[in-house]
Amino acid sequence: MVDTLSEHQLEKVKAGLEAFLFGRGDISQPQEKDAGFTSALSEVLHSSTQIQSIPPEFVLPIVRYAYDCAMKRGGRNPTTDDNLKVLTHLLGLGDYDDSTLVPILRGLRPFEDGDPVGFDSAKVAFYEAAGVRPKRDETFTSLMRRSGGVRTLLAVLSTGTAANRVALKPGSPGRRRLLSTFWPIFKEVLASPVALQSALTDDTYAPVTVESGSRLAPRANVNPAMVRGGWGPARDSVSSLSRPARVALNSIFNNPRYGDERNFARVRPVDDIDADYVSYLTVTPGVRYQALVYFGNSAHIDSGLSTVDARVRVQAPATFEGSGRVTTFFSAANATPSTVWDSFVIGLPSPTAIAAIRYLPDSAFVHVGGLLLAVEEDLYRSDGALVGHDALDGVLAPARSDLQFLTFEFRIDRPDFILTCKMRKLGSETWSPEHLDVRPGDVIEVVVKYKNTGTTVQNDVVLRVPHLPDALIYTVGSTRVANSASAWKYQQTTSNLDSPLNVGNYAPGAGVYAKFEMTVRDGVMLGAGENQWLVLNPLATVETNNGTKGAQATLILIR
């Protein structure tokens, strides 16, 4: 146990913890993670729990878990509680990797959605330390929509109390009080295998339940406020030097060539071959991405135990708002547990944006050493696709030195389009996009423009002038259409825009113009001594398989 370690070992960890939390100098400056803390912590864990090493990405979860334990006890003591609130600052202000912070910081928001951000000098200093400048009287919801992302979350965390960073400089009473509060509980966590197991498996979650054969998670499971990554089920992790005498799937936590096999699903952009595969990624509509799924039989190499019917399956939402989770399942009929899962999370720049995930056919391959095997089975069906070493037969011998993994590609699609209009009096050279002065008897020429600004094809686009007020008369036979098919020359149509007009299919970036005429009716009755405004909202509409939009215009009838 930790208490049996030498005082020198404990002091080494304590010094490393201080450097990890506060940095070597003033915490107002960005700090790097302290590598000495990781190595010292690994030494303690090896001595106390027989864990041979601890990957760097597990350091922050252990610190965070100890913080949670300290908060539960310290909440009864106002002085202790204040010191622990300062620790929230420290976990937020360090220059840590975003992909590590996202799962760790979930649920730590100190404000409710409608609460004001606050504009006192202490809070603003912490926001700006994270690169966020709030507006006066701005709400938390507004700030998140405007700035978004982990850096904003860090700034929000850092405003939980008005603690002064100066009071936490090296050797200060504030720093000593914080360490004296936190260190005893941190030692208890290190000494407890149960506590460490909780800290290292905090990101487990239950897989989404879907109908058999369905490839799409229910819409409710992609709410941006709920989406997070993780792996499961909670299972015994083993060292690469002490593998079990049974078939186990992706259970080695220190694979020399891969790392922690429980994190077996990752993603990166296809066109950025230098990018790392990560568990959390901000994605861009129209861009292709490649997912990597590591699979291995963790049985002892000399056991001779191979998997039976080893398969990989993928589950992803058809559409998602803000962020979405892609979950991969790895299973074998003779493994314990028989199925394991891991996920990666993709997010859009805006929490309210909506996009679709499109799997790219013929993009799935199994990689084993220098061998490349095309996966022809559907990864998204209920039983997934067979994997293997030398053939896709479901047979995996105990994991060899060669890495074995599956890759597949998908694209992020975001359907969108615009509709605009402009007007002029017939014979005039000047177009107006907003309003036009007219008199009874004037003929008005209108041009409506539709453009596909999304990343998906929109089929059977329909333009229409739904309703004109009594003051205006649609000119029958005046409708003409121009697009790439007509070399952008206006062509007469057989239909009028006062009824639905199907103008065809349009790829991303493509569009169409429609021109028609209408006349201001003679004898329009105007109010005495004033002009009459006709707000046409909408003047024209476009209907697509992704929704309907309208274009507005205003006519000013001059006396």
C-alpha cells in the first residue's frame, strides 16, 4: 500500500502533483504536463497495486477522481471547500490536451444555462486566460453558442470562485493549504485498488440499444448535451507481460505498439495523413474522415487459443446536432466478455448545427502487417463483419507483434441552401434586392435565385410564388428559367410560378435562376395622404428534400 512506501517516494509524487497542478512557476502562464509526475505515479502504482505502468492519459482521471472524493468530504467545511474550489481552477487553467479534457470535464459546469456570465474583474481575468472574452450581461448559453468548445468550458470552470492566482504562487500559504487538503485524500485513492479502478473506468457507458438489424442509433441518443465517448464493459485489464490463459478481447492496457487496447476506436481526416487518430474530433461538412478500429486477442501467446467468429460492427447516428457518437463493437463467440465496445465523438463547430454521417462504400479494409484485406460485409448490419489475420474468417490467434486493425471512411454532410430575389421595373437597368417604389400600372420584373450551399445533392427542387396580394397580378407565360443545363440562358417554361414548378436536381454549389413578371393593378386604392407598403413575405418559396425557405420583398406604392 502507499503508506508502506518510503518517504522519498511519496515526496517525489507530492512534488510532481504540485508541478502538475500549479506548474513550475506562475499559474497565469500556460504550463506543460509534468513528465516526472507521471513516472513517479507509475512507480507508486506498481508498488501498491501491481499495475506495471500507467499511460500519461490516465494521470488526469486519477487526479480528478481524488478531487471528487475530496469535494464530498470537504463540502462540510467551508474553508476546505474553498480550497477545493481553487483546485477546479487548476484543473481548468493548465495547458492540457483537449481530447483528454473533454471526457474528464463533463458535468463540471458551475452555472445554469440562463445564469449571467458575470463581468467582475476576477472572472474576466480567468475567461481571458482561456482565450474567451465575454460580452457584458452575456448568459452562459450565449457564451457557449458564440465561443463553444473545450476552451470556453475551461474558462467557465475557472470562474467558479474569485480566488486570486497570486495567492497560489510557489511557497504561498494558499498553495500549501490546498495541498494539505488534497494530498491525504489523493494518497488514499492511490492506496485503494477499488478507487483506482473507478478512476480508470470512469468513461464506461452502456451501449445504445437499437432494433436488431438497425444501423442507426435513435435520435434521442445524439443530443449534444448528452453525447460523450467511452468504452465498455468494465473488464479486467492486463499487462502485455501477464496475459490470461483465455480468449479476451482488447484488454491489454500497455500494448507496446498501440497503448491501451480498450481505446480501440479513433478517427482522423482522410487527407491529413500526418494527423493522429483521436477519440474526439471537430469535423467539417464535406470532408472525408477515416476511422480506425483496433482488434486483438489478448490471450497468452502460448495458450494456443484463437477466437471463434470474431466480428467488428459499427453503430452511428444518421444525423446529429452539435455532436454525435460513433460506437464500434468487437465480438467473438468464445471470448469473455463476448462483446466489447469503444466510441469516438465527432462535433460540429456550432452546438446547434445539424449534419449527417455518410458511410463511404468499399472503404473498409483489414490491415495485418503488410496484408490488406477488403471487407465486403456490411459493418453496419446487426452482426457486423468478420475479421481475421490471414483471411476474414473470424479466427484471431493471440495478438502478435504485428498490429491488426480495420479502417473505414465516412463523410460529414450538411444539407443547406439559400433563396434570394431581386426586382426592377420593366425597362429599368437597376435591380433592387430589398424594396422598390412602384405606381399603379407598373410592370415588375422579378428574379429568384436558388443555390445549394450544402454538401448533399438536392433532388426535385420546387420553386413557387405561393400568393400575391390583390394589388398585384402575376403575368401568365412570363416564367423563364436559367441554369447550367441551359448554359445560363433563360428558357421559357410550360408552367408558371403561381403553381409549383419543379426545376430539377442540384449538386452542391449548383443553382438555378427563375424570372417572372407581375403588374401593379390599376385602380389600387391608397390611403389618403400616404404611400402604401406591401411586404411580400414570402414573395417566392423553394421546397427541397431538406426543407423549405422563402424570399421576402417589399413594394412601396407611390401616390
